[in-house]
Amino acid sequence: MLDPKSLDVLFREARTHNGFLEKPVSDAQLRELYELLKWGPTTMNTQPMRVVFVRSREAKDKLAPALSAGNLEKTMKAPVTAIVAYDLRFYENLPKTFPHRPDAIKNFLGEEKRAGNERTSFRNGTLQGAYLILAARALGLDCGPMSGFDNAKVDAAFFPDGRCRSNFLCNLGYGDPAEIFVRNPRLTFEEACRIV
């Protein structure tokens, strides 16, 4: 079991950051982040998440037109913005990622499987996006996950072949404590859970 301080870092004291210090995030840190998050479970080890780490000024300018007004400034100032997306043809990797079932890909082939494939990809890509947040926190990075953007514009700019679709954005870096909002309440166990 993790010690209380580790649980604080991952959950109890972790915050959504709206401002970041001018401290860069390196390629090595982004690789380390992926190398940690990739171990999280997905259905049949499908691993459909795809990430574009937007860091350069040119890439930020490409992202800017898709952002809502409330997310523009903080995203442009963040050291890195991860576009967390999901691959609609994730199943093409199954011979590599699920090798003990060489025929597993057949479960996903055919036009009649399209809607189910998209649900599988979105669900598991979202799980992997959550692992990204936890891995970033575990490695000392702060996160600002958000909606508030035009998915179609992001997809046209960063995934023009239509294979991947954006899910959410997550600013990454070293948070500025002066820009943290007051923490909002959480539902109690009784409000959110049932034991049956």
C-alpha cells in the first residue's frame, strides 16, 4: 500500500492547475510519463490512446483556434498541452499487444463492428488518459485537464486522416499555486455509491 504522502500527491492534495510556472518539460520527462502510464490496463490490451504533446509555438498556434475563450490563455502559457485522443483502428495492433490470441483482430473487423469499436476505443482511451494524469502527478508534474475546445477543429489540425479523434486536453508543467481555484466539494460515499 502506498504511504499517505503518495496518496496525497496522487489524489487528496492534487489539484487542477490553471496556471503554470515558466519551467520547461523535457522530451525525457514526456517519454518517462508514457513509459509509466502505458502499464495501465485496457480491454484486451487494446491501448487505443494516442497523444500529441503540443509544446512548440507553431503547434500552440495551430491549437489556439480550437480553444474556448476560457482555456486559451492558460493553454498558450502551459509548457505542454497533451491532446489525448483515441485510435479508431486500435485493433490493428492486437497481433502485437495481444499475441496469445492471434485471431483476436477478427472480433473488430467489418462495418457492423464500427460503433462497438468506437465505444471500445473511446472508453479505453479515456482510461489511459486518466493514467496519464496519475502518472504525471507521480512524476512531479501538475495537470490541467479540460474540455472546452472544438474537437472537430483539433481533429482537422492534428489528425487529418480521420484515424484518431480527440477526447480531452491536459496542460502539463509545474503549477503556479497563485492561480489555483478554491477546491470544490466532492460527493460523499453515500451520495455516489451503493453496496449491493
